[in-house]
Amino acid sequence: MLYEGKELSYEALETLSNQLANQLTKEYNIKRGSIVGLMTNRGFDMIISMLGVLKTGGTYVPIDSEYPEARKNYLITDSGLEVLIQSEAIETATSVSTITLSEDNLSGYATDFKAVIPKANDVAYIMYTSGTTGNPKGVSISHDSLLDYVETFTTYFQLTQEDIVIQQSSFSFDTSVEEIYPILSIGGTLILTPSGGKDVEKLLTLIQTHKATLLSSTPLVIQSINELLETTSLPSLRILISGGDALQVDYVSNFSSKVGVYNTYGPTEGTVCTSFYKLNKNSVSNCIGSPIANRSIYICTDDLALQPTHVIGELYLGGKGIAVGYHNQLELTKERFIDNPFGEGKLYKTGDLGYWDDEGNIHFIGRKDHQLKIRGYRVETMEVSNAMLQVQGVNDSYVLGYKSHGIQHLVGYFTGDCLEVALRTALRNELPDYMIPTYLVNLETFPMTANGKIAFDKLPDPIQASEKIYQKARNKRDQKLIQIWKTVLKVDVIGITDNFFELGGHSLKGVQIASRIQEEFSVAIGLKEIFMYPVLQEQSDVLATMEVSQYEAIPVSTVQENYPLSYSQRRLWFLDQLNDDTIAYNITFGHWLEGTLDLEALSYAFSQILKRHESLRTIFLWQDEEVKQQVKAPETVDFAVEYIQYDNNADTDETVVDHIFKTYNTPFNLEEGPLLKVYAIRLTDDRHFLFINIHHIIADETSVQIIIAELQQIYNAKVNGNEVALAPLRIQYKDYAVWQQALEISKNSVEKSYWTEKLSGEITPLDLPTCFPRTTQQTFSGKRTKYSFGKEISEKFQTLIGQHDSSLFMGAVSLIKMLLYRYTGTKDIVIGTPISGRLHPDLENQVGFYLNTLALRDQLSSDMSYENLLAQVKQTCLEAYEHQQYPFDLLIEELDIPRNLTRSPLFDVMIVLEDMDREDHQSSFSNLIVTGEYVDEETSKFDITFYFSKRGDELHLTIEYNTSLFSESRMERMGVHLEELMQLVAASPEKKIGAFDYLSTAERTQILDGFNATAKDYPLSGSFLASYMENVATTPEATAIYFADRAVNYGDLDASVNQLANYLRENYGITQGARIGLLLDRSEWMLTAMLSVLKLGCVYVPIDKSYPNSRISYILEDSHADLLISDVAFEDSSEIQTLLLSEKLEAVSNCSNELERVSVNGTDLAYMIYTSGSTGTPKGVKIRHRSVTNLMYAMESEVSATADDSLLAVTTYAFDMSVVELFLPLHVGGSVIIASTSS
């Protein structure tokens, strides 16, 4: 060895290591299995101490002296060192015994030492690697694994005594193992370096000075040497080995072609390396070759199924190189070192991903934990990094995840002279949008660790590095877009680098932004683009590329007596006609008004609103075989606010509100109108309740908000003596209806094609179990139950949704669909959701029924993860938003769905995300305080409607349900299940949806302990005929069986049973446990035969005589029947012994009526009954005596059976109901009436 100008021969190394071994054994009692720490310099001391410990049979633990004190102390404590060997000038504070290594200190010990011969599985060294818990974990490597790797390495690279190896790696990193042991085992020269690979120039000089032939290092060190080789060369080098990271071909461009360059792969747990790959000019950087000698690599799924070529899976390592395990971490060892299902020994579960190519080489893809979830998609950071490397001007790259505001982003770090804009543009041409890093950070060089790997903790913060704090508008387009964002998102300061989702954006906001962009820029942009380009500058740049389309205002229609209905109105009118006097389509709401109410101002305000909005003055008439809408002139409308005195002032608010809703929520006559009713109910002078009832055919939820907002403005102006200035309405609802009907259907061809394709094929109604039978005609009686999810779980769930660039609505839909799937097992699930339908900018301040409905269809399976479900739901929602213009009611007609009067078409479940930004009107009326917000809670348009809302940081749920189908407790339990699922997916979104256990602790306890609290102390130890035998002894004259005109008492019955049993034993050699087939007509002898078989301790196999011969033969053969008792001749190929009972009755009667008792155990079989089998052949079900005994006592208790009872037996004895019918009466001392086959 050579170190800083000094030499050490093999003889001297042997002597010094022997002396150290003697010191260790004599002074410190180090022996086989002892653990010794090494904290030496990188010179001779390092090698002497390694060999000295191994000779004693001990295990060494290398500890880099440059580690922080905390890490050094952790390794000393966790490894359980008995002694620590240090070089001079290296000190560390520890309570462990220490040895300071020097020739003077060793000189007093003998120079010869008889080395301990280790066993194959003895641990040679423990090397600590990074741990997922934050603390390093010790990997224990055996002598067998170490020896095997040394021999493999020496042979593979053809090492000889002439080779000279540079040792540049820290000995706490396992590259040092292949640098040190192979060359020493072959008698070559080892060059030790004081600074290792940190000082690349010194390393290069050492290689040149000592004519080194082999260098093993990391890609970053090799890259640095490669840059220096532009002005020099390494003529002596013949082998260059890269490990620990991906080696780019460009990193070795200046090395001589005579140098063999090898990319290697292997975690510490696999003893240095598991595969080698020799690079050529066509090599790709991620190819790691094939397994080396005595090693195996399997690429598998999570379920250990082998992956075919070119299919990515996890790498599992096998063979001699597998570590013993993790030091002092038994559970982690069991988790990562598993039994090998493909051969002998253990497999190490690496967590690395890769795939086989056609040549049998493995391509490394990255770590499983480098799999990030971006906007609901799985992203391999290596894939993004490789794409960056393909861009001109990028020398190296590394991609990792970065969380900002709870949302997962990609950060792409790179070196080279490529501009960020050019890199982003190039990536857009190669990768999907979700794989484009949010942040691109240009570095001069990557920071490195002592082991030559990227120092992740020293990478700059991407936000600070990219200065993405605030960037002002670049142009007028940015300015306009910023103003739109400010208006919709209600954020004061927005820059071009801000993100739509980070500012609280969701689908409702996205629709508003898209609508305003269409109006401002005259481009056809949809919600999909808003979601795809959430950063403002990206959105602005996309707008610049879009073709400007002429903004077309909705025209004012010509004056007509009557007007057509919109598609939504047309269907609602039909439903209203179908259900006479229904209130299902009423929109009702109310508020308490505290203070002085100006009744005149209130009436005036409503009259002005009716004048302003024609839809509130519209009626619907059937004319000329079709329905039309007619707008009545304001002066012809018989409308007034009704003032009502409520006299029962002692009633609670709840009672008052309940009375008002039941009294004044009445049906409308669509032909007469008005379809708006307003009531001001007076309780006291300063307390009123305002109740509003409006038919859905003329308004929707947005309309209600518009009416309330305008009511406030007009009322306040009237009270304060001011003029109200509302912006005039250019169009009315009738104009929209005419415009919608006039639209050419071809303009909707894209939307139509999407929906007819999306909803093609059979759509099976969701078979959600109901609490009550579904009626022959759909009902609308309803109720609401409310549920709050709590702040902590709400925040976690919203964080998860945000990390996937999804809206809260998408998260809610995914939860509901998962719950419905778990309830029903239905994989094809369609649920509905209302959408504003106000795509056109002209419709923003209109009152009318613009609401459209979207049918959201998704395919679910138990093995899909929640993340995959969320991504699918997101895609479904975005596509639905993009095609939302097509009327749902027209779609129903197009699909030609058969009308089912018991339920709604397409779906029975709706989901609604209530407007989270609805203004608070509590103090908006002059001299009044508005409190409470009450809505109708006694109707339900669908089986179930889920209303999600957000107040503050907390999520809330209101479940509206049909009370004709569901109970309140069922809905409350559904809320609990949703909360359980919300909590579970927030904690483990990668988990399969079929694996989530959504039962609450209380419900689980109820099911396991409550419903199943059935323990009874029944005597189950012997035959189930024990009670029958007691009845024979105590009441022999009591009638046991009635058949036809015959009656048989217990004494006579048991005598016949014993006689038949003796006949079977004497003539057929029947012994306990035999299986006896019964093929008998229904009579007292059928039951007698069953009892005889049971008293012999045998098993009866009942066979119905109506069975085909083939089935009878199968049962006899499959049951291994020893005898068939029949009353008709039966022959088959089995040649089974057969007793023709009808012919042997006289012989039977001559047998003794006393039977030698057979001891029957409760676990013995009593009978075997054959049931239909899924394979097409029947299957025999074996039942024990104790099971029948338990049944007898349970039935006795359940039906209060006594000896006075008679039970009619009508079931074939080949069906197990016969067990109750035949044996329960005998169990309680009663009578069994056996019905004949004919009766």
C-alpha cells in the first residue's frame, strides 16, 4: 500500500494487523461476534484496523471521522460497540473503551496470530446507510457475502498483482469494499488518498503518478475528472467503475477508448454491487446490466408477480450477496428481507424500479419513493430528469418534489447554459403538462456529499432561487387577466407567477374565470384550460396562441304572444304534470328579520323585482299539442307580499319555522301563476319571518342569490329615500330560450358525440340497498341530516386534494363514488351534479332556470388506489365541464332511456358543492338584522343528494334523502362512513380503495360484539341425539312420529332404530365413522334409518329420489359412501353395497332391540348434505354433532318449542331445513308429522 509517500508491504501489513488482533483479544476480550468501531484516518490505520478486527472473528463498524458529532454518537450507541479504534489526532467524546492506533502502541504485542475461521453467516461488517426514519440503519454483511463478492469482482475485472487501485471512497461507504479487498486478495497495489474524491485534481495526480489501473467512483467525481482530461490523460487506467447514481455517457467522453467503463448497481444490502454493465457509445445512462455471479434479480409487482420485459416493476435481489439484515431492527429486517418465492434464501426488497430489455439488461428507472403524485398523476422524477438531459445546453439534471402551500410541485435542478424559458418550452414538447416542473433552477454545479452523491440538503430553495415571489404584468394581456383573477378570486395582489389553485381556485371559480376570459378576449377557453395552465403567465401565454372568435351576444327575440321553453324547462314541466300537486320542484327559503321591518318598502322592492325579471311573471300553457311560456305584463300580475300574524308567541323558533314551511310551502299552478309567493309572518313588532316560495321552472340557486341581492338594494334605497340604480337587463329568459332552440344542433355535435359516447352501453341503476321497499311510483318525501367533518380532518383532506391540483368538488365526488362502490360493489357508477349553465357572459345577472345537469360516469375497481380514482374523477369532471353546454334534458331524449316511474333517469344520487363564496346578508338590510337561513327539508328530488360546503377551514355535509327509502339512522351512519374514508385517504392516498376499512370503532364493536353476542352454555360435547335418548327413557309412550294413518311412540321408534343399527353392524360390518347413503321415500322408516346411522356414530348422506341417476352416482362416489340404504334397487358402476330396506324389514325386526352404546364426540360428523356447486357438480357439506346440538337448543329457545308441540315436516331430507323439521320435535319430546311425497 502507498499513502502520502509512504509504503507498507504485505508482510508489514500482516504483522501490524496481527499485533492489533492480539491487543483486541487480550486487552478487550474481543472474540467472534464482538462489535468494534473504526474511526481512523484514510491511511494505513484504516486497513490495519479492518483486517485486525476480522482476524479476531469480530465485526467492524466504519465511522467516518468527518461525520457530525451527533451522527458519530448515534452509530456508536446503536451498534453497541465494545471498543472504538481511533487514529492519532482523531478524538471523540464517548464512554466506550478506545484504542489509539500507532506502531509504538502495537509493538508490545506478538506479531503472529491464529485468525478465527468465521462461519459463513458471521457478520464481517456493519455499514450504516440513510434510514427512512431519519436515523441511519446498520446493514449487516456476512463473511460469505463478502468473500463471494471479492472473488466475483476479481474474476470479472481480471485483477492481477500488476494492478494498482485507487482507494478514494470513504470506508463508511461500500464502494470502499470493492476498492480494498479484491486488490489485496490478489496481491496488487492499493493507493490510499488523504482527501478521497473531494479533491478531484489531487485524485487525478495520484492516478497519473502511481499509474493506477482501476478507479471506482461516483458519476459526479467521474464527470469532474472527465472535464480535467481535456488537457491531460490517464494512459495507465484500464478499468473505470461507476456506482451509486446514473452515469451519463457524456461523463466519460474524454477518457481513452481503451478504458473499460462499467456502470454498476447495488444497494449496500446486496453487498456492494449486484449487476455490472459495460458501456459502449450507444449505451443509455440508466442501463445497469444483468446480475453478476451468484446473484439474482427479480422485477415484480407489489404482489410479487414477475413483470415481463419492458414493464416497470420493483427490483428484488437474491443470491449470496444478500445482507443478514438490519442491525437491531428485527421488524424492518422482516419487512425488507422476505422469503424467496422463486428459489432458496431471502429476497431483498430494494424499493428501486426498473425493467428488463430484450437483451436481458436491466434499466434503472428510479426509486419508488421518487414516485411523486402531481395533480393526481404518478410521476417518476427520473423520467423528467432524463427529458431535461435531452435538451441542448443541459449538462446534468435532478428532479425532486417540493411542497408549497400544501401542494406538491416538481423542481428541476440543472447545470449548463440552457435558459429556463428554452428548457420549459422544450419540455412542453416532450412531456405532459403535469410533468413539467413548476420550478426550474439553474446551478453552476451540484453540491456533493462526502460519498460523491448529490447533497440534497444543500440544494437551494426553489422559490428563492427562481425569485417566484411577485412578478408584475408583462403586457396588457397579463394586466387584463390579473384583473379577472382579482375579481373572481377576491385577492388584492396577484402576480404572473401566482397559481390558480394556491389562491383558492376551484371549479366554480374556474367557470367564472373562463366566462370572463371569453367575454374579454373573445377566445373559446374552457375550464380544462384553466386547470391545465394554473399559473397566470402560462394562462396568458396560452391565450396569446388562441384563435380569436367573434363574441356573439344573445339576441333579443321578436315580440311574440308565447315563447318556446328551454330544454330544462320542458323536462321540468313534464315532471310537474306527472306528479299532481307536488312541491318537489319548489325552491323555498326563509330568514328571521330582527328590527323594524318597513312593510311598504318590502312590498315595493318585490314589485320592482317582478317588473325587472320577466321570468317571475311567466306562466306555462298547453297549446297546439305543445307547451309554451307566456310573459305577463307587470300590471296584470296578481302579486303581493302576504302579511300574516303568528299568534302562538310561546312557540320555539323551531316550531314556528316548521309550521311556516308546512303551511305555506304549497303547490303552484303553472298555468295561472304567479310562480313566486312571499310571506312576511309577524311575531312581534320587531321580529318577522320572511318566507319565499318560488317554482324551479322560473329560477335556480344563482337566481335566488340575484333576487336577494337586488331585494336588499331596492329595499335599502326605498327606506333611505334614495333612488336605486340597477344596471338594465339587455335580455330576458325568453330570449335565452329562443336563442337556445335556434342553435343548430350541429354546433353541439362535439358535445353530443361526447355525451352519447360517454353514456353508451348498458347503465345499470345503482343497487343501493334501501331501508324500505321502493314504491311503484317515485315519491319525493324527504328529510335532511347534517354532518361536520371537523377542522383537522378537513384540512388534511383539502391538502391532499390540493396536492393533486384537484378541486374540493372533485375530492367530494371521489369520496362519494368510493363509498357507493363499497356499499354496492357496482363498478360502473353514474351520479349527477347540477351546474350553473351560465356559460355565456350575457347570463350572469339573469333570473331563470339556466341550471344544467352533468352525468359523471366512472369505472371503479377494488385494486385501484384512491389517487388513481381521484385522477379519474378529475378527468371525468374536466371533460364534463368542457361539454356542459349540451342540455341534459335533450341528452335523455337522445339516449332514449326507458321511462321508469320508480326512479330518476340515469342516476338516483346527486352531489352538490354549495357556493363557498355566497355573500353574508345578515346586516345588509337597513334597520334589520337577518339571521338564520332555512330551506325546505321535507322534499327530496332524488334518492340521495349530498350537499358539501365549506365554512372557514371546516367541511360540512348535508344529506337530503327520500324518507320512503331510507331511515335517518342510515344516513347518519353514511356520514360517519364518509368521515372515516376521508381520514383514511388523507393518511394513505396510495392505498387500494377496496382495502379501506370505513367502519367506525363503535360500529365495528356493535357488529363484532353486539350483533354477535350469542354465547350460550349449551351441552355440546356428545351426540345431538342425547335429548332424544332422554325422551325415550322418560316418555316412551309419547308419540314421536305421525305418518299417514300410523303413529309411532318413542319406545317403539327407538326399538326399531336399534334393530336396524344392529342389522347394519352384523350384516355389513358398519363401524363408527362410516358414511351411509340414504335413498328412501318419505315415511317413518326414513327417519328411523337416519337415527340408526347416527346412533352407530356414522354419517348419513341423504339423497332425494327425484335426482337423476348420474347425480345420485356422483354423490355416492364423492362422499365415499360405504353403504346405500334404499327402498328401490339402484345400480351404478360403483358397485356400492346396497340394503333394500323394504325387502329386509322382517330380518331387521328379528334383530335385538338393545344397542351397544357408541361414544360419539361433539366434533364427530353427523351428516353430509350435497348442495349445488359452482363448478357444475354438487359439493358435500359436512356438519358436526355439536353444530346440530347448538341448533336444536337455539331453535327450542327461539320458538319456545315444548313436548306439547307437533311439527309438520314437508322439506326433502336432502335439504337442511329437514334437520329442524325432523329432529327438533324429537329433541323436545314432541311429535313430528312426516308429510308424504304426494301430500
